[in-house]
Amino acid sequence: MTIIGVKIDRKFMRDLLLLLAGVGLYVLSVQLFVIPNRLASNGIAGFSVLLDFVFGINPALTFFLVNIPLFVFGGRFLPKRILLLSVPGALAMSGWMLVYEALGVTGFHLPHIIFAGLFDGLLSGIGAGLVIISEGTFGGSILLGRILEEQWDFKIDKVLFMIDVVVLSLSLLTFLALPNFAVTLLSCYIFSKVTMIVGRAEYRALLVGRGKKIYRKVFAAS
């Protein structure tokens, strides 16, 4: 079976399940650590959280509406397989938000917000990394990053971090306290790096190569 010229085979279904699991972890991180500790989140999800705090607009609705122009843009530049996987990925973002709300997942209000930032960066980065392994996206900043990567060879971790800085600046001007801003910025940096470590084998190989060079220099000096 094919859809818009994309073969729906065992690999496609495996990638779809991996994508849905990654999205679930990403949204869970927002529910567990971001919202209860009044942090901002990364990317378009962060923009959705911002509108929730400031105007009380449901994040699931915001994320869905913002993705419409991104998908129109992506339809011109992305391979059909990435785009086809991104549709259930984006729907899963809103779906997981509604599921966690229905289950009453309220998260943890941690005594030191830096722990919330660290846990958020790790968990959301693992989720986004699984999404990248699936060769799909969940819309939002990941979708924009894949477009820029495919067309103009941008590094996706740098695209993610640049978008995060813009969203965080808006959050700082509206609802985010300065300490929360600093912790969220740290979380976004961890997120961008963990995403690449989990999602890209070549990035892991590069880190291993650098680690070996440092190891040799240290032991050569001693």
C-alpha cells in the first residue's frame, strides 16, 4: 500500500510507533517539569505554553493552529515520507496533551527549579531524538529545522536553540521570571544537544572522536 507515493511497509510502521513514543515523552516532559515549575518550554510547544500562561489558551489548540502554515511550507521542500510521518506526529502532540490532561498528570513542583530544567532538557531531548530517528517530525520547531536542514544545510540543533531563544525572550517579557528564564535556557541547550546525541549517529561518532582526542592528550601530558 502507498499513500502520496510513500510505501507503507513494516519499516514505516516501526518508524511511526517510534515517532509516537518520542512525542509522548516530549509532551510528558512539558507536563511533568515545565508547567508545574513555571518554566518556558522549547520551540512552538514553548510558544503554546506562553499563550496558556498569558491568555489561558489551550496549548493543544495553539500548537495545531501554528502548524498549519508550517506544513504548507514544508510541503514544498520536504521529502514526502518526512511530511507523511509529520502529520500523525503533529496530531500526536495535541493528542498527548489532551491524554495527559484527561489522566490528571500534573507533574512535580520541585524545590529547586534547576532540577526541573535539567530533567526537562534530558527527557524532552530523548523524546525529540526518537522522533529524528523515525525520520519524521512532530511539527513545530523540529519541522522547521528539518526544512532548513534539507534545503540549506543548517545544523538542526542550532536551529532549535535559535528558535528557543526567541520564544524565551517573549516569555521573559510576559510571564517568565529571570531565574526561570536562565534555567529554561539551560534546559533548551541540553535539549538541543541530547536531541542530536540520541537522534544522529554521526553526531555521536563525532563526540566519541573528540573524547578519544581529549583522552590521548591528557594521558600524553601525564
